[in-house]
Amino acid sequence: MFLVTGATGKTGGATVDLLLARGHHVRAMVRREDARSRALAAAGAEVVQADFLDLDGVTAALRGVSGAYFCYPIRAGLLDATVTFAQAATENGVRSVVDMSQISARREARSNAARQHWLAERVLERTGLLTTHLRPTFFAEWLTSWWELRDGEGLLRLPFGDGRHAPIASADQAHVIAAVLTDPEPHAGAAYSLHGPVELDHHAIARIMAGTLGIPVRYEPIGVEEFTSAMTARGLPAHLVQHLGHVAIDYRHGVFAGTNDVVERIGGLVPRSVEQFVLAHKDTFTANGLYFVP
């Protein structure tokens, strides 16, 4: 039995699908019942409703579980949630955990969320769990989240300067998560950064999107202050705004850059390119303009 937390999220949902397709028993932890959780149940998952900060609820969700995927969203409470999870997992004799961290997680991080992820990693390492940390660069899905469509032209207004990264799709990350859950020993104590196949700046990403969508697409670099002010004006939580503002600076300094073979070597597939991702989500990009939805 594997527990997948954040099971209605991007990586969680894809991981549930993979594990079920491979014949495993899956318990999916969700915050609320909705169409997404009902779809998980219909697919064959055992759905449990619990809050990360509810010790009794998390303990019940981990009962009888051999390995768990721990994925906390970008919101306040990560360290409390990690301690709660670690205690509940220890009480239940859980063997292993795959921890979704961040590529920007480090002691000196200026983002509160990134530093908390670094601390959360240290907490999990002090348990008896076979622990593997995943540190992805920006998800390919972020292209849909920050996308704007104006009069037939696509626009990416972001504060990333000429920084570079290799976008990684959540479904490709799920292959790594599932592989580590089902065979944790070779990966115990490891911290893997996850990248897509090609490192690009946003000018190049915009050109690929234009060629794939058949419409003009432009990357417009903006300042970090303008970026955070716009998020605040849209009512996004202060914790998220603070994090993304400092992440933008990290990005400019190369923290999110790089490529590797982790997805192919551990997950067993070549990660999809920006062109492949955009083509698969063409309807999303050509619908109404979007902006970040946390």
C-alpha cells in the first residue's frame, strides 16, 4: 500500500494513475471531496480525507502503508506538516518516503518556503525512513499558469531576465516518484534535481510556443517588484508572493538551470520537450488568457 498526499495535484494525481496501472494498492490523501477525488476513487484508489496539520488524520492515512509520497503545497505550515507526517509515519512503521522539495531549497535561501523545504529535508533525514528528496526546476505546467493571450498574441510577462532552465512536466516527474516508491533502497538518502531535456531561456521558450501554436508569442521581461506587486494586487497569499519574488532572483542567478538524466535513468522515459508539452495542452493555451493559480 502506497500513500500519495496531494493526490489531486499535478504530480500526485499522475503518480496515483501510474501506481494503479502497475497493480499497486494506492491510498490517496485529499483535503476535500470533489470531482477530482471522486475520479481517483473511480480509478481504484482508496481516498481518505485529511489535513496535513491534523496528526490523527495523517496517522490514520498512513496506517498499513509501506511507502508514501509527501507533497506539501506552497503555503504556510510546511514545517508543522513535516513534523506531523514524520511522527505519524514513524508510529505506523512506514518504510520509505519520497519528499517533493524544491531546486531552490538551501540553508541560505531568501525565500521562506525554500528555506523551510531545506529544513523539512533535514527533519525527514533524522527519522528511520528511507528518504529520497526530489528537487524539480520549474514545472512545464507553469507555462500555462503564467500565460496571457491578448488579441491573438501569447505573452509571458515574467521577471526571469535571461536566466535558463529545462522545463519538466509533472507527468514525467511522476515516473520518478513511482519508481522510487516501489524500489526505495537504491535511492535512500539521495536528493535528485529533476529537469526536462533542454535548457532554454524564456525568449527561446516563446519561440517554440509560437511555432507550436501557430500564433505570435512574446516573452516580456519585467522587474521583480512589478511581478510581486501584481501578485499582491490579485490577492495571492503573502507567503507565496514572498517565495516567488525570491525565486525569480534565484532563477536569474542560475539556481534553476541545468539538465540531467534522472527522469530517463530512474523513471524509465525521456522527459517531454516544451514543444511536446505545448502540443499536448494546445487547447489550454489557445483558450482564454490565464494567470497564476496557486
